[in-house]
Amino acid sequence: MFNTYTVRTHSRDEMVEVTTDIQQWISSQSFKNGIAIVSSKHTTAGITVNENADPDVKTDFLRRLDEVYPWNHPEDRHMEGNTASHLKTSTVGHAQTIPVQNGKLVLGTWQGIYFCEFDGPRSRQYTVTLIGG
């Protein structure tokens, strides 16, 4: 089973929680047990699992990535000028694998799945692939 989602981001760096959308689709598929692979279709946007209770986690996460990968670096040569966004995506990763048990994503109490924009704002896509049954 496979589904493609579109996300509209509103700033250069942004984390959009997508957990509910994914869980609703899994429930609609009567999928019981296996894994969900959530994957970004972009080289400048990734997927991560992180805390979804305190919004400051997202703020701190993005700020710290900016400290490690500043947007403007005098030695960057990529002609599009978005080297930082490529590095952030490689660090976060383009995909996450989440277990599914009894039709529910197996996440901790405070965990959520995030689409991580690093070169926005843009219209983006990510996919969810279910393996198992």
C-alpha cells in the first residue's frame, strides 16, 4: 500500500507534524501489523520523529541546525545557494521507518512524525509505504 501527501510550507525552515494524517490513512486501509516507511521526495526536505508536546523543541531543533549549517557560508559553491538545506536533509534523513501494531503507529507518548522543510516555502510531497498486513 502506498500513498502520496502534499504539504505546503510557509517558511525557509519549518517542521510540520504529519502523524495524524498518516494514522488516519493507515486506519482507512485496515492495515494491522507491519511497518510504515515515511519518505520525503526532496533533497532539501526530510522526515524525522521527535517530541510533539512542547513547540519549543521544533524551534530549538531548527535553530541548532542553523548553527551547525549556516545559510550563508563563504566557501559554499552550490550554484543554487542552498547548500545548508542539503546538509540539513542529509543529517535528518529523507525517511523514517515506524512500526505499526494493531493498526496503530508505534510511537512513544511524546513522539510525532515531522516533515522537515529546509528550503521553503514550497509545495512538497512525501510518501507513506505500508509493508506487512
